[in-house]
Amino acid sequence: MTLINSVILKCPNCSHLLEVIELQSFHLFKPEMFSDGKIDSTSLIPDVSEILICTKCNTDFWREDAICLNPDQDSDPGALPANQPSGLFLSFNSDLRLSISKYYNKLLSRGFADTYDKEVYLRTLLWHGLNDITRYKSRASKGVIAEQEGLLRDNLNKLISVYKPRYPEEVLLLAEMHRELGEFDEAINILGKVNRDECLSAYKQILGACKKKSVSVFKIHKN
Ligand SMILES: [Zn+2]
């Protein structure tokens, strides 16, 4: 069951009131999972980003850093709906898919992610955004592909340098980062440390892709 709630936040920059949606619980209908950990589900579930953009002053901020007003109140007549990155860059065109990645990269360059969790969240969004061009088979020019590959390499190297996997799924993701960089021996070495019982089909498929020396993101097939 999906419960969607709206809450009123105060923009940390200009103090304008903003209305944002929150998911209280959700159920994924026929989710599709990819090797980089992205899960696609039904469009009935709205995209809920931890990064918000003030509609009034255009400042980006973290949801957790904004003051939440009247959590019991459904709406406020003076509040504006807050923007989310996916709303501003929504497109299936490869150039525009690249622009959301460049936006995330710019946030990272200016130190927007100032904790471990925020950096991992933002670098994962950037990783998924760059892979979306390949994932959804967007037609892309050589220039877009070159830029996508350069950003992907840079982001994966930086993500690996900070990443501290805590769960078997995260160890699997670390192996996937190395595989997408073409570091197959390192990926296979890390796969050796995964508790296979918990993610067997993803484990087998990522190992298979390493053996084929494939670096592309792919859909995990359920056995
Ligand atoms: Zn503002």
C-alpha cells in the first residue's frame, strides 16, 4: 500500500514555505532491478528526491536540512510546490539526460554533499543518471557518449574511494562499480566476499558479465 503525504518545509535560504511530498510506505509493483542497483517500478509511485529546489529563490537544499512546519497540517495556502531535480530535467533525450548528471556533478563540485550519506546518495544518483543513457537506449551523439563515459569514470573512482559497504547488497554494488570501470579482476575478488545466499541471482549475473569483460549496466533477470 502506498501512502503519500504532503508536508510544508521552510526554504533554508529564503524561508518561503514549500509543499513537498513524502512517501510513508510503499509497495513496488513488478519492480525491475538493474546491475547498478537502480530499481524501476510503476509510475504510480512518485519520484521522491532527498534534494529539493526552492521554487521561489532557486536554491538547492537537502530535505533533511529544512525545517518542517506543522507536520499534521495537510497544506498551506501560501506554500509553493517545491521542485525536484527530475522535474526540472525530465526528458528522454540523451542530451537532457546528460544535463541532470551535470547538475548533480556541479552540486558535488561545490561541496553540497557534506556527509558520507549525502555523498553516497548524490554519487549514486549521478551514477544512475549517467547509466540511464545506456539503460534506456537513448540515442546519443559521440560527444554525449564521450562526456558520459568521462563523468562515469570520474564519479565511480570517487565513489569507490569513499564507499564503505555495510550489507551484502552494497558489497555487490562495489563489485559492480569496478566492473563498470573495466577492473574485472578486482570486481571478481570483491564478489568472492559477498554472502551469496542473500543476492544469488544478481551475484551470478554480475560475475558472468565480468567473465565476458562487459562494462555496461544491464537488467537483472529473476530466476
Ligand atoms: Zn528559497
